[in-house]
Amino acid sequence: MAKTRAQKEKIVAELVEHLKKMQGMVLTSFAGLTAKAEGALRRTCEQQAVKYVGVKQTLFRKALEAAGIKAELPFSGNVSALFAFEDAITPAKILKDFMKKEKEKIKVLGGMLEGRVISDVQVVELGKLPSKLELLARLVGTIRAPLSGLVGVLSGNTCKLVFVLSKIQSAKS
């Protein structure tokens, strides 16, 4: 059933809100996806705080104009947008994992990262990067490693001192 004008205006208003709040976005063509696969993708997006929206390209273009984004994004027909509000590369990582695990044919059309348009190739490359949380964990590990070594060296010297003192005590007895 066709959507009424009011329904379409509501969809455009929601998209404008998402476009203004987003850190990153990826556009895909979901033609060829099964309903089961699309449901799995939606659930994965919900679990990782990413908003998944399927919409007609004309409504999406109107939302871009209304949000004041002058971007030429290469798409036609129905598209799905994955909006990230916290970690900008999360949608790209979700799609990379989804394409690898589900073996579904989903076409990445492009995206936006911090207000700049990025190509489909750049989206795929972003998906290969470690997430913000992984990078922070690596940084903490890098900082922690020399400190752990220093603690080991210092405790080793005290252990040796205690060992030498106990040998001296046993020699005197």
C-alpha cells in the first residue's frame, strides 16, 4: 500500500534528525537481500547502537536537502542507511562482518563520515579498521607493558634481597 504524504513527511523528518545527529553513515542497496538476512542485519545494528533505516531514494534525497547536506551520493531505487551516533565506523564494521558471515549480496553504495562523503571503497576499508574500543585497549596495553616490566624488575630485586638475607641468617645459625 502506498504511503500518504503525511507518512512520507514523517519519514523525512526522522531522517533529517538522524542526519543531523550522526557521526557516520553507510548507504547500501538491499535489493537481493532475503527478509531473514535483513532481519538479522537489523538485530545486529540494534545490538551495536546503530540505526538501520530502509527508505526510498527520493525521500532520502529530500532529507539530505532538508538537513542542509549538499552531497552527491550514488544511489537509485530503495536504499538502506546505517546511522552511527557514537562510533563513526561501526556501520562499516557491521556490514563487513555481515557480508563475511551471511554471504549475502548487499551492495555498499557509499556513506558519510563526520560530514564528508566517502565512496564505497572507503567504506569497505573503514570496516577493516579496528574499532575505537579496540584502539583504546591497545593504547592501554602499550602504556601498561613497560610499567608491568618495571614492577617485575623491582619485585625481583626485593625477592633476591630477601633470599640473600635468609641465606645469611641460616649461615649465622
